[in-house]
Amino acid sequence: MHKANKSDKQRILYAPSWRSYLVGENVNGDWKALDKKFLSSRYYMETKAFLESDVLYKMLEKQECGFHD
């Protein structure tokens, strides 16, 4: 990560791609979510584990990136 200016805030855009087998079907132009299937999927479990990992937290801390809600 490169800081162009010390006053610039570092930001990370997290934009995972959807997995079609977890989204469901398109009903009248709106996707129907498969909540139970999604929450029990390997895709969700691994993404959640990564986002909650100490490794990620320490890397962000080292790069002077904070967590913001």
C-alpha cells in the first residue's frame, strides 16, 4: 500500500463476487436469496474466517488502516 499524502486515509474496498449456486433464482428481475444454503456454505465460512482473522487485523494495523463501521 502506498500513501500519496500523509493526510490521505487508506481505504480497502471489499467486494466479493456472488456464487450463482448460492444466490437462487431470478424471480421477476429480483434474485431470491438462499439464506440457509449461503450461511452453511464453504464460501461464506472461509470469507467470514478471513474477515475475522488476527492475520488480517495485524496486517491492517501494520499498514495503519483501522476498522470503521
